[in-house]
Amino acid sequence: MDKFDDLIAKSCRLLDKVAGLCVAGTVFLVVGNVLMRAIFNRPFLGTYEYVGFATALIVGFSLAYCAVMESHIAVDLLTNQLPNGVKEVVISLAEVISFGFVALVTWQLVKYAGSIQATGQVSPTTEVPIYPFIYLVALGFLALSFVALGKSVKYLRRVVEI
């Protein structure tokens, strides 16, 4: 299981680095657009759309690494009051539910991207196909589901040991 966790952690870190590059690219795009508009009265075409695509990638690609690092907000007021055995059961149940939910979201994103691809929908200004970005967000959610699966197994093993 350690190899699985390591592979998932490295994959999530890679996605997070891509998300960081998207943040940097978005900053340069927005600043460049403002400067082009102010200096030459010629803003970049499609800036709004590109920022939207980048934002989707930033969110989709950064969630999994946030979960790996356990950097998300956890409400543990109730679980802190529970004995260790019960606490492990509650946490493992929450992780199993998280895995199921995120896997369902991933599946629906892939279905949605397929339907968008079939209709040939593109962005209004730049006419960039939308479906690749939805598939990429689904990839980020797939990574998040693997993180939740790994955590589920980890906590379930603790429950079995108790």
C-alpha cells in the first residue's frame, strides 16, 4: 500500500505543480491584458475565457495534493471527543463516503465532457473546445478519489487492528 500511496502522492504533486503554473500564467495574462488595454487600447482577445479555463484547472489539479497534505479544513469537534476505536471507525466511514462521492463526481465529469465533445461546444469568443478542460478537471478529481481511497484503506486497517 505504501507504493500506491507514494505513486498517488507524486502524481498529485505533479498536478499541483501544473496548477501553480496555471496560476502564474493567469497572473501574466491578466496583467498583460491590463497593460495592453491601458497602453495600446488593445486588450488580449479571450482573456476572460482563458482565465476561466485556467481557474478550472487550478481548482481541479490542486484539490488532490491538498488532500494528500491534509491541508484542508477539518471539523473534528465531535471526533476529538470520541474514544480512539470509535474515532477511527467514524473517520474511515467518512473517507469511504468521500471516495464514493468524489468517484461519482469524476464519472459525471467524464460523461459531461463526452456530451460536450459530441455537440462540439466551444467558447464564445476564441472558439476553443471546452471538453478538454472538463476532462482535465475530471483527471484532478480522479486523483482526489485515489487519495480518498488510500485514506479509506489506511483508516480501515487501523479499525481492523483495534
